Amino acid sequence: MKYNPFNPNSIVPTNLFAGRKEYILRIIRKFEQVKRGMPSSFFLFGERGIGKTALAKLIKHISEVKDPLLGNLNFLSSYYTVEKGQSINDVLQASLNELTDEIPQTAIEVMGKKLGKLFEKGKFSIGAFSLSYGQNREEMKSTMIRDQLVSILSNIIDSVILSPVSTEEREKKDGILIIIDEINNISDLDKCAQLFRGIITTLDVKEMGYISFLLIGYDTTLKDFFKGDSSSRRHIDSNKLGVMPINEAEEVLIKGFKEAEITWNNEDLKKNIVATGGYPHSIQLMGHNLLEVDKDDNIDDKDWIEAMSRTAIELQKKDFADLYNFNGKQSGREKILDVLAVAGKALTKQEIINYCQIKNIYQYLPELKKRGSIKILPETDKIILHSQLFRTSILLKIIPKIFGENYLRDLFHKEFGKQGKED
Ligand SMILES: Nc1ncnc2c1ncn2[C@@H]1O[C@H](COP(=O)(O)OP(=O)(O)O)[C@@H](O)[C@H]1O
Ligand SMILES: [Mg+2]
């Protein structure tokens, strides 16, 4: 059996990571400021399977490798994935303990002496150790937790960055990166923003702002997070991760093909990659199936046709049968969904009418919404498909019509540029 480097359910290894250059460069630029004591934190959000975890793991790697082309960063960093129902205190405590794995023993000993109760038996522990009862108990508790975290972080910053205990060059650090993934699972999300703001600004005032938090969640998580404390928006940049442009999607497949040491036809790749909608989960799934169906170590059009039908069947098993009629006759509902799938972004009602050529789309919208096939964005009243995975499954269904019958040709060309222009 040949080696299949594609896997939609695991995290892509660094050498097969593709695209996302803009995001990476933007974050490296911010990390270069962190190196100079200017704190910089991020909230990375976007739907499931869009590539948040993959990007965050790559960023962690870049922050540690000291690559002169990538900001020459030598951060102390931790990566923590929140489990359902954990509190922010537990999560931060665990993140700090993960950091200690990288801290040299000599520095740990020095810190231990200074931190007392907060650092016992080689572990940080935070919490409200002694609190008198009173009116502002909750508030006092939050302040105390924040102060404990600041105290631990200032000790770490002091002993590995500002006045490193170790004389070994490789053990000196220039910043701290704390990554928290699946922050949507935190039980007390409403308290988080204020806590992070408190930590960041206090360290900054102490001239110890060598810190970056990278928080990861969904669109709704972001809203709930900032609802807890809107002033924290100034300290935490929101970055939305969207689908990949077609050239980056191609790059994902090409890297995998090279890794598997097989050849491919570039024209077939360019033509068919659009079926993934640039959604990383679907690209991986398609790549996986392409390698499964290929028999001669060369990916050609026949492999694509087979892989697309396999991918489509797998996706349609995911409950999408209720959201789109994949087998029966197409109605106005499907036409609307087709337009949204090809567009790949939110459209106004008028735009939908123009492309799907049905005058009265209004009779279909309430039911599409009720079934969950579409969402209506409250800010703009524009309409968007339920998810990227759903979009891929529609694209796979209609791609033959798009190429064969010029179905939705104008919209397709508008959205996918030069691809498939031969007519
Ligand atoms: N830039 C990328 N290059 C290659 N594969 C990627 C990239 N981004 C994501 N993937 C792959 O897509 C799938 C979904 O990505 P993941 O990071 O788990 O999404 P999320 O964390 O947003 O749910 C994973 O298999 C992942 O390895
Ligand atoms: Mg993830």
C-alpha cells in the first residue's frame, strides 16, 4: 500500500501545511513587537474544519524555531485544548504548567523560592487560597486570581527573558506564547475577556509585556467572549479564518502528491479543485480519496471523477439529506442553494434572484431557513449556506453540470476567475 499523506481528521504535519501566508506574516510581525516588550494577542475564529488548529500549531512551531526568515523567534510557548466545562482558571493553570516543561531547571528553582504557595512540588497552582466573606467576594476573587497569574508570569518573564538565570544561549527566550484552542468549551467564558485584559495590561505597565495569547473558537464564541468585556477588543485582535483561495487549495494537494511521490495532471487539478470550495477539511478528504482510487501513481481525470463521487457519498451521509435533495428532482430550493454554493459567500436576495432566475425566491426562504440549509446574517440581511461542508457536498453534485452544461456559468466565472474559461 502506498503512503497516503492526506487525512481530514488529523493535524497536517508542518511540511505539508500550505497557504495562509497573509495570516502567518501578520502574526509574525506582531510577534516581532512582542520581542520588544509590546504585548499582542489574537482571537482566531471560523467554522469547524476551516483550519484554525492547523494554523495555530504552525504558528507555535514558527514561534520556537528561530528561523531568520520567519522573525527569528525563540518563544516559550504552550498549547492547550480546552475540555468541555473547564474553567478559565484551570485552563490557565494547565497552560502555565505546560510552559514549565521548557523552562530550564535552574530558573525553575529560582522561581520556586519567590513564588511560595503558587509554586509547589514543581507545579503552579492558582486559586483563592484564603478569602474572607464579604459583599465583593466574587470581585475580590477575580482580582486575586489575576494577581496570581501576573505574579507567575512576571517571574517566568524575568527568569527566562529579562535576566535569564541560565547562561546557555538556547535557554534564553524572547517572548511567551500561550495558545488556547476550543475556548468555546470554557464554562465561564463571560469572565475571560476581562481576565486576559487585566493580565496583559498589568504586565505591560510593569514593562513586562513580552506576552501573546492566541485564543481559538467559533464566531459565536467570539461574540460571547467580548460581550463579557468590550474594552478588551483593543488588546485582542480578532482574525477570521475563511476558505482558502483556489491556488492555496491546489498547493495543499500538490504538497501531498509530492510527499506520496506520485505525479498528477495540472489541468485536471485546476479544473476539479473548485469542488472542494477551498475548505481545508474537504481538500484533505478529496486528497485522501484521490490516493485511494489511484492505481498507477498518476492522478488523472478518471481518478478525479471517482474520488469526487466517493467524497460526495461520504459527505451526503452527514445528515445533509434533509438540507438538500441530492437524488430527486431539483426544485427552486435547490436552485437557490446551488447559487449560494457556487458563490461561496453571503449574497443579497437580489443577487440570488439574478443568478437563479426564479422570480419569487421568497416562497422558499422561510423553509430553507427552518431546515437549516441557510443562515441569514443579522448585520446585513444577506444569505449564506449552513456550512462549508454542506457547500462542498452541493458543489460535488453540480460540478458536472457546471462544466458540461455551463450551469451557473456567469457566476462560476465571476467567483473562480480564469479557471475553466475555455469556450
Ligand atoms: N493550511 C493547511 N494546509 C493543509 N492542510 C490543512 C491546512 N489547514 C487545515 N488543514 C487540514 O484540514 C483539516 C481541518 O483543519 P483543522 O485545523 O482541524 O480545522 P479547525 O481547527 O478549524 O476545526 C485538518 O485535517 C487539517 O490538517
Ligand atoms: Mg480545531
